[in-house]
Amino acid sequence: MIATAITTPAIAHALMHVFDPELGIDLVSLGLVYAIDHEPGAINVQMATTSAMCPMGEAMLDDAARMLSHRFPGAGVNVDLVTEPAWDIRMATPEALAWLGVGRDE
Amino acid sequence: MTARVSPHESPPLGLIAPFFLVAPAGLAVAGLLLAGSNHQAFLAINLPRTVAVVHATVLGWITLTIMGALYQMGPVVMGGQLWSLRLARIQFVLHVLSVAGFIAALDRWSVGWMSTAGVGIVTSLALFAANVGVAAWRAKTWTIPRATVFIALGWLLVTASVGITYAGTLQHLWFPVTMGRLSMHAHLGLVGWLAIMVMGLSYQLVPMFNVITKVKPRFGVASLAVTSAALAIFALAIAQDPPAAVRVAAGAGLVIGPALWAFDLARLLHGRSKRRMDVQGHATFVSIGFLALTAVIGLVAATGTPWTDDAEPARWLLAYGACGLGGWVGTTLIGNSFKILPFLIWLHRYRPRVGIAPVPVVADIYNDRFANAVLAIHSLAVLGIAASAVAGSIDGLRLAGVVLAVSSVLHCGALSHMFLPKKSSRAQTASTRKAVTAS
């Protein structure tokens, strides 16, 4: 496997392949990824979950870390859960909002 | 507070799936028994065929499904481990065999076999309560669903104790099982076990599946507490075979808690972020409609003869039972079965491949249109039973029974189809990629 250069767009692109299994929308499009930092050999991501009620919330952090470790082998990956500010549906992209049906009957 | 989820903490798919896949057989049996019923069904609610239909529905379909759901939710949602997975497997076999024997004994009114199979059912329920009770006890935080499990399990054991006592008295003639005492047993099960379970777990499942973050429940604890208190009063009153005024007053008390819950649920759903509704959302609205119908018909039935043909006093009671069990509880079960089982399949089969290969999401695992069709056919069957009972049409009742059996077969087919391999349908769109890259 060819190692991918660690850049913010490359990290975001990788996280766009991790989906909220219930909503069927990737973490980036949902607006769950709050911050991406990287330095040589290390990746730090801060992300939220859609709801404190969602039992898959913390599991998605593991999935994101696994995706980044797979995409950037050798890099140290750290994915932290951020609770403030709380995630809001308005953080999602227009495409994600359209998928969720937001705006159709509001 | 969230519970951490991992495939290692979730019970094996092979443990949970049989509960969901076998349960519709209970409803199919109930439908076929109804299809073979005769005009006597309108004469009394305690006829062997009617009692068999009710127990096939409650113990065979509803309770078996709830058992599967709770064996999963205990570890996955509440965060507490089950006491024993092996015990759960044994309990499943014991429950299925005992319920099958019990239904056959009820339909033939073989009191000896009713007692024998009844002991098996009570044992099964006790094993289940112990296993799930331990999981709820091991959970770290107090939530409405966790409290619900304890309350509902308590009422389940009370219902089962009363039921096995009735089986004993039918065999040994200790005391007569009057209509009031029968009603007490029925409501302990319908309200104490099923309604409280549906109401309490919905406070976890509805916000989770509909992405409700802004609106908070207002009457969660109150609705459960009021329902439990009202049920205790109702049970004590109705067991005395009271006059109509007392029946209606006690029945009205029973309505308060579910009404608070329905109001709360409507508020939550109104504030949902996920506006596009799937089968679970549709089922929630349908179930609230059935709840309203159940309350109205139940109160009419409680008034007694002025509203019914004196020669056929069971018609409104049949309609009431159909709307409550098949409608309110049943549609809730169907809706959530298309979430709970796909989620479990996803967790075990596809999540280990996240980050390594494209995997389907939960919505890819079931066909939402087919699921909605199952919900619609089931709802029509229940409405058909209720309408036929009120109208006194035995042909309508038989036809509705056939439709109910068909819906249960379709439901089982839809659930079985989830186990076939699925592909991801969530290709990353160019627009979302562009938007993120630009940011």
C-alpha cells in the first residue's frame, strides 16, 4: 500500500469514509469533525457525536481512529470526543441536510 | 451519558436473532386461530379460542420480541452485562416450547396441560427477568429505560404469578376466575409489562433513531409512575367485579400515564432533526394513533351493556384488546424490529470492516419500503379485527385473521432477508468532497 501524505484535506477525505451507521451520512458531512491537526507522524482529530443518547457515539470515534490508522500507516492517531459546543443539525452540510429531509417541511 | 459499544460487549448475533425470527410465528398462530374462529368469539372474552389468541400474541410474539430486544439493549444501550449467555439460550428454548404447549392446551382447554406448560412459561419468565435484571443492575447510570426495565419486569412477574395461580385454580377449583379477575390479569400484562416497557424504552429509542437533541422529555418519570400507580388501583378495583362507574373511573385513571407519554413523544418527534421518516418513525405515529383508539374503545367497553349488544357482550372488549396489543404495542414492535436487528447485524458483520473497506449502513440492511408495507398490512389487519368485532362480523374477523397471519409471515421474511450479504450504498458525493476540501 502506498502511504498517503498527511494533509488536512487527506485526513478529512479519509473521515468521509466513516459513516454514522444509523443516519448513513459520513462524519465530515454531518459536521461532527470539529478540528483536524497534524504534524509529522501524528494526527489529532476532535469530533463530537450526534447525541448523548446514541450508543454508537463513542464507537464512531474508534471507527474514525481505525480508518486513519489504516489510511496513514505509521502515524500516531488520536481522536478525542468533544462535547462543547454540542453538535447541532445546522453543522451538517447542505447535502447532508437534504438527505435528512431538513427544510422540507419546516 | 453514553454506553461504550463494541462487538465484544454486544451479545452474539446467534443469541438475539432467533428471538426476532421465531416471534412472528406467535402472531401467525394467533391470526390463523382467529381465521378459524366462530360466532362464539363475540359472546365472551374468556372462551378457549380467544384466550389462546391473546396468549399467542402476547407470549409468542410480543414477549419473545421484547426478550430479544432487552438481551441486546442490556449490554449495548444500558451498559450492563447479562448474567449468562448460556442461560439466555436455554430460556429461549424453554419459552418457545412452553408457549407452544400452552397455546395448544388453551385452545383445547386442557387444564392439566395448561398448568404444566404454564410452569414452563413462569420459569422462562423468571430466568429472563433474572438475566436482564442483572444487566440492568450492572449498568452504571440511572436512566428512564433502566428504571423501566425494573418496573416492567416486576409487573411481568406479578402477571405471571397471577396467571399460573389461575391455571392452578382451573385445575383444582380453589376459587372462581371471574371476569373481574381475568381483567386484572389481562391489564397487569397489557399495562404493567407491555405498556410500561413500550413507554419507557421509547425514551431511549425515539431520540436515538430520530436524532432528537434539542427537546428533552418532560413527563418520562411522571408517566411511568402514574401508570404504575393507576394500574395498582385498577387491578385491586377490577378484581372485585365492580359496577360500571367504578370500571370507567379506574379505566380513566389508566389512561393518564399513557396520555402524558404520548404528549411527550409528540413533542420529541416534533423537534427531531432527522425529518425524513423511516419505518420506525411511521410506526411511532401509528402506535400513538392506536393508543388513542385503545383508550376510547376501552372506556366504551368499560361502560358495559348500553353500548353493546346484550347477546354479544365481548365485541367491544375484543376490539379493545386488538387495538391495544396488535395496534399500540404491536406496531411499536414492528417499527423497532427494523432498527434493532439491522443494528445488531451491522455491529457484528460490518463494523469490524469500517476503515478497511466500504461497508453498508443500517439503512442498507433492510428494505424500508417493504418494512413500511409490513407495517401497513399489519395495521390494516388490526383495524379489521377491531372493526369486525364492533360490527359483529365473523367473516370480517376471519378475513382479518388471515391478513394478520400474512403480515406476520411477511415480517419474518423481511427480518430474515436482513441476514443476506449487503453492499454499501453510501458512495461519497462529489459535492460533499468538494465542500470539505474547500473548507
